[in-house]
Amino acid sequence: MSTYTPHTSAEIQAMLDVVGVKSLEQLYQGLESLFVKDMDLPAGKSQQEVARYFENLAAENKVFGSIFLGAGAYQHYIPPVVKSLLSREEFVTAYTPYQAEMSQGILQGIFEFQTMIAELTGMQVSNASLYDGSTALADGILMLAEKKKNKVLVSEAIHPRSLEVVKTYLIPQGIQIEKVALENGRTSLSDLKAKLTPDVFAVAVAQPNFFGVIEDAAAIGEAVKAAGAGYIMQVEPFACAMLKTPFACGADIAVGEGQPLGMPLSFGGPYLGFVGAREKLVRKLTGRIVGKTADANGNDAYVLTLQAREQHIRREKAASSICSNQALCALTATIYMATAGKTSMKEVASQCVSKAHYLAAEMVKIPGFRLKYSAEFFNEFVTVTDAPADEIIRKCAEKNILAGLKLSEHEILWCATEVNTKADIDQLLAVLKEVK
Amino acid sequence: MSKYKYLKSHEWYCEECGKVGISDFAQHELGDIVFVELPEVGDEVEAGKAFGNVESVKAVSELYSPVSGKVVEVNEELQSAPELVNKDAYAAWMIKVEPSEAPKDLLSEEEYKKLTAE
């Protein structure tokens, strides 16, 4: 089957004959007043000129040699096989798989994605993906909504951008959001227990949290369950490969940002939201779900399932307005995870942790640098410095190093991944030693 | 004289037994029913307001209560066998309500038949 089938002149003529006009222009008869006559466009440029124009524009970006910034988007190594498979035209041009007979390839790909996310989070069901980690958190919280309860507790250490999206989704629905305080960078169990009143329907916690700290997710889970509320964890995929899974911590729903799974930083997107849930919540899952069934001949076949819950059918009664997914990004993650396998996922996680800990341990040896929290962290940590954060960041940029995120005048959130070599890290430390 | 009274939205109410369900016309229009979402025992229901929903392969439809009151019984069988509604819509009752007031503005069997004949 050909990939693109334009109309031939003969076919166009046949259609014009049926309509009863002599030319395509005649179809616009009577609409001349709407035509824009003078667009004052400059003359066209040659392919070479256009290429040069965009190269110059791109050159205005500063591309750093070494990155120590995370805070929600992470630089990881992307094996070439990911881009190579992804650029197959069947995948790049595949549209919405509503017609199962035509879409077995992409449907199977999504089914594999769902399976991998369920395995990664320890959950029982997953969906075809959501827009990003922040909207996934908002949608996930709404999945736990109960008729007589209207409050949700959110840790102070949830990513600030995720919190903004959660507010956008929840406040217009009359849901109250209350924050749970931190203790040494971790969500405070005592504050949580004090705030777990009967009107709370869900508690949301990030693992690791925005400050890189590892939460005691299982203890939080126990407190949440004891209070009869739903438990949602926003997780980082590599952390899932190494820490106790959200399922094992008692979470009802696990959501997260899938960008680290083979997607480049791309200046903020496109990214990938994922969700895993306990089986009892399968009908509450927003977005698309791919299911496996058998065709007329008894062979494996894949279809979109549980569609009656989706927005295009339930309309204003739907749990969410999402009616799409991040198919290509989900496929990226699937290819990445299939390539990495459990072994490499754990290896990447391990390198992220050990490199971040090496960086932190060496950094605090520099006078004027200390860790804000003593709590155990994954691959990000916050420093408090005598020197202004701006000065540190500027000095790093001079040496082509992208420093961590400025949190305040004297605080920076640093990150290390498997991509940072020991030499890179030592180079950063050398620069930091020079900062006054 | 039929014991069933109806809402325009195709729910039936049996006053003498307090049970609520959907009509045969409704199950036929919906197609294969795959899930029925019902309230819990003790929940309050209000005449004309939704108390749950029924999901078929092609749609999810709200279930409206013909009467105000308290749910005293829920048909658990429908959780594992929602297709019972298609098999016999009148035997497959959904909830049993203890009314807080007499039901009003319900259609009689004849009036309902006329409505669905259109």
C-alpha cells in the first residue's frame, strides 16, 4: 500500500463535474470579498539561504557541554536505535488507532508501553499515555475523587509546575488543595496525619521529591490508608527501577514524567505522561487504553478498549478532557525500555545515584558549600552557599557548564545522571572552588 | 394494571417493592451492557438526579432516580454479570429505595409505551 495518494487531475475533474463547476476557483464564487489581495510577502529564498538562516538562528542558543540541571527534565543517553526505529514512516505518520484493522502495529506498541509502565510501577493497569507528568498528576488526583469529599493533600515537595497544573484542574471543580509541610526535605508524617481529616479524598507525594530527597513512601501510604483516602505518587522512572515500587508502597495510582526514557530535553517538550493504577480503578483511568483480544481467526489482536468512558463519548460527564495520547513519545519510551531492559535501567539508575553522591560529597568539602537537607537523596540535592547562586551559575556558564537550578539567593538544586563523567564532575568542582 | 411507573429517561420504579431498574427499551437501545455503577447502601438519592451509570460498548449513560430516599439494597449480581440487564431488564433490578416522600410525575406504563413508540 502506498504511503501518500494524492488526487489525480482526472479525479479532480470528475469531482468538479459532479458538483457542477468548471474549476476549483469557481467553488469560491461569491466569497471574493474575503480574499486577501496584497500580502506583501518578500521574495522566496533558496533552500541554501533558508538552511543558513535557521543555522544562524540556532547558533544564538547556548549549547552547554556539561549539564548538571534536572528539576523535572533530565539528560540521559539515548541509544541510536531509538531514533532509528522511531523515524520509520509507519510510526511517524500513524494517526489515531481507532480503526483497529489498520493499526495493529501502533496498537501493539502502545500495549507493550502499558505493560512496561505497569511493570515499572508495580501496578496492575496502565493507559496509552497522558500529555506530561504534570497533567498526569492532575488527572490522577481526579481519578480518586469521591462524592462526599472535596479536599486533597499535596506535599510541599511536589514540583512547583505540577502544582500549578493541579490547581488549574482542581480549583474550578471546587476541590480544596492543602499542602503538607516538610521536615528536613521530606514530607512530614506528623503534619500529614494531623491534616488527614475525613474530607480528604487523596494525598499526593513525589518520589523522589522536587528537592531530590527520597520520601518514606511506604510509611506515608500506611497513614493515608488508615485515614481511608486515596494515595497517588508522582514518580521518576529510573527511581522506580531502584526504589520500592509505588504499588509496594500502597499507592493506588502512580503517575510520572516519562521524558527520561529516551526523549531529548527539546527545550521542554514534547514530553510524556504515564499512569499506572490498581485494577479496581481501571474504569476511572482517563485517556486511551489498549486491550488485547482475539480476532475472528483466534489470533492475538489489539484494540482501543473501555472507550465509552472517554471524553468524546461521555462529553461533560467524562472524568477528563483528554481524548488523545502522546503516541510517538510513548513509542520512544517503549523502544528505550526494550533496548535497556531491566539490567540497563538499573545500571542507569545506579550511575545516577552514585555520581550525584560523589558530586555532593566533594562539593561539601569546598568551604562555603553545604547540603540543605541531610535526608537521603536519589540523584538531585540542594546546596546552600555563601556565594550567591547567580554568581555560581554565571561562573559555570563561562566554562560551558550548565549549573543546577537556582531556588533562591543562596540555594541551588543540582543533578547528576549517567551522562556526567567523573571528569565532567571534577571539572565542575574545580570551577566551584574558584567562586568567591 | 402494571405495577411499574417510569421516568422519561427510561428508568422504572416498582412502588410496592421499592426497586428501580431500566426498561427493556433502554437495554435494547444501549446494546451489550458491560458495567453498572451503583451507589452504596445508605446513600441518599434524589428524584430526577443521577444515582449511577450504566456502561455499554458504545456509551455510558446516567441512571436517574424516580424517587427521593435512601438506598437500602443494591443488586450485587450486576457487578459480575451486567449482561443480566440485557437478558431481563425487569428482573435485573438495580437499587431498592426507602422513599422519603411519595413519588410524583412518573409516567404510567401506557404513557411510557406511547413515548417510546415515537
